[in-house]
Amino acid sequence: MKLERVELLHVSIPLITPFRTSFGTMTKKDTFLLHAVTDEAEGWAEFAADPQPLYCSEFVAGAEIVIRDFLLPRITALPELTTATVTPALTSVKGHELAKAALETALLDAELRAYGMPLAAYLGSIRDRVPAGVSVGIKNSVPELLDDIERYLAEGYIRIKLKVEPGWDVEPVRAVREHFGYELPLQVDANTAYTLADAQHLRRLDDFGLLLIEEPLEENNLRAHAELQKLLATPVCLDESIHSARDAASAIALDACRVVNVKPARVGGYLEARRVHDVVTAHGLPVWCGGMLETGIGRAPNLALAALPGFTLPGDTSASSRYFAEDITEPFVLQDGHLSVPSAPGIGVDPLPDALARFTIGTRELHAIRK
């Protein structure tokens, strides 16, 4: 295929309620979409990070520069463009996995649409729907937390994830267990908020039968996570520390984790995410698909990935209404605790023109062939 145009659309969509984690509070999804136009089809992708480099080192304004000045010139210089050639073409640019993922996904979407093939079929997915969990942010009080969980369970979510940080961990977890019982699939996510010095405190969470504790220590510190895993009965799950299939293999070899959260954007795209899945499942460990509060453009391909056979734990691919009163695509709706995997070609969804126009706050052309 020949790349004719790449357009960046800066979007800002208010969240239904603020979402608080150990690294900050979000009130809106402020990011950009990439729209790639080839001679055969069009493709869409969503940049997963935020305007500020708080969750990870990448951020909206920086990713735009990287895509425009460093990634696209390498793509347009290819004698023949296919999605398979994208990663090798971009290896000379160090890091910037989320920017690379956005560009690769837009091109992959266009290529698969041209072939009439759904992303799920391309990845080798085996299910037409996936179980949905929900991520619950840090609250102002335990009663507020319990009320939110009560509502999510009534909506049909089958797994609860609690965001935790020092000062908001053991007591909220205890309250949830006392109120909802030990049959509820429950896990916690620290987003790197602790140090190894907190190991004895974190051991108190072993009493609550958690599915896992996600990224408790600093990012990329596999040795510290391995030391912590020796002390915990609760499985450690790595998220921010896994940037590639090679990282996953290293973490497993060190016993730094016993579960892996696969976020396609964080590992550079869906092709590498499939490799992470393959490596982890080959070692007999479970994987699950994390979320970044995506719009429907990002949520759709995540569902395709989560339908792979190794994704045996419910992920964070919640319904659109979990975060947005109105999405920029047709909403994903929870049915019996599951979300349907898109079956149309490519990522399977398109932005709704009216909603896209309302939520777009800026548009820039990053590449165009003048005719």
C-alpha cells in the first residue's frame, strides 16, 4: 500500500467522574487520534498516553513531534509499505513505544480493511466476546468506594480492580472483602507507588485472597519485584515494567512476576503484544489486557487482543459508559459481564462524524502527498 496522508486529531472528552490513581487525577481524556489514508483504505488509531509525562515518559505533544519528525519519514522512505515492515523501519528510533504503537495501528487498520479482515482474525483470537473487569480509582472514603463497587457489580462487571497507594490499601481492601465476600475476583494496582521497604506492609494484603498486585514497585526494577515476590503469597503482576516480549521473558526468568498485564500501546503495538502473549503463555502464566481509559478507537482493538487464548483473566476493557457519557464511536455495551469483539474489517469501528467534530480541539496534517 502507499501512504497518501496522515492526519492528527487532538481530542478532549470529559470523563463521567474523576479517575484518581497514585500518580494523579484525570477529569478528561485528552489525547490524539491518527487517521492514515492509503491508496487502498483508511485506518484509525489512538495515542494512549496523556498530556503530561506522569504515568509514563511519553506525552501528547512529544509524541506528535516524534511521529512527524522521526517515525513518518522512515515509513515514507520504505520501498514497499506493509505493516510487517513498520517495526524494522522504526527500530533505529529508541523507545517511544506508544507513539510507534499509534502509527503501526493506524497502518494495520488500513491494511486489514483493504483485505476485508478483522483484527481479531489477524491476531488469531478465538472468542467473539471477552469478560470485562472494571478499574476503580482511589476514593475520598470507604463508603464511597463500596457504593461504586456495588453499582459496577449491578451493571454486570465480573472482576474489580482497586487502585491503591500508601495510606489507601489494606483498609479499603479489607472493607471490600467484608462487604462483598471472598468469592469476588479482586485485585489491586499500585502504579509503582511503593518501595521494597514496604514489603512487610504489602504482605498484609496476602490475607485477602487477591488475584494479583499490579506493579507495586518502581518501573523497570525487575530485581526488586523478584525480591518482593519471594515475600508475598499474592502474585505480582507487571505492567509498566513490560515493554516487549523480551522484557516479559526476563521478568519470568527472574520470577519477578507471575502474571503479566499486556497493554498494546506500552509494548509498541498489537504485533508485539501478541508476541508478549505468546511468550508468557508458553511459560504457563496468565495474561490480561490492561486499559488506558481509551475511547472506542482504542477499546476496539484491545478487545480483539483480549480474545486470544492466553487471556484467561478479565481485563480492564470496560464498557464505554464506564468513562464517557458519549464516546466518539458507537458505544461498547456490557452484556452478561462481557463485551463483544468487533467483527468488521480492521479494528472494526469508525469515529462518528458528529461526535468526532464536537470533541476535536485541533487538527494537523503530519504527512501528505501533493497531487
